[in-house]
Amino acid sequence: MRATFKYFDSLEKVVRVENSSSVYLKFSSLEEIKKIMKQHLVAPFYIGSKKLNLCLVNKLPLDLNGKSRIVLVTIYNEKIKVNVFTFYHLF
């Protein structure tokens, strides 16, 4: 991951989440983050043959915290109506 983003000077930290394909990159410059996101829209970043999915977060993700009773659900490419009843039936 560091090699992919080596040309960005404000990269401070790379955090890989165990048992997951998620990686969090910490940058010191918001301007550089905006530049990276714009560049990714025009010419996406790849590692090997896999295209990276980038998203901007501004606080520590829950999966980097200790154990808790909170469940974080992220829905990508929503194909059904999602509401409280949907979660009730799923869980």
C-alpha cells in the first residue's frame, strides 16, 4: 500500500485491519487527500489487478477499536429498501 501512495508526502500511517481487506491510510494534509480522491476518479489506483475502492473517513473506524457490542453495517450498492425493519429481519 505504501508503494502505491509513495508519491504523496503527507502519508503518515498505514493501518491494515486483520482478517479483512480493509486498509486505512492517515494523511496529514486534507488538500492532498482531495487531490488523491480526484486523481482516483480519473485514473483509479490498482494493486496488482485489483482496483482500490477509496472513501474518505474523518474519524477512527469502529473496526480499529477494541471489542464492543456495537455492530457497524455499511451498505454498498443498495439494491433493496433499507430501514429498521430490514435490519430487524437480517439480525
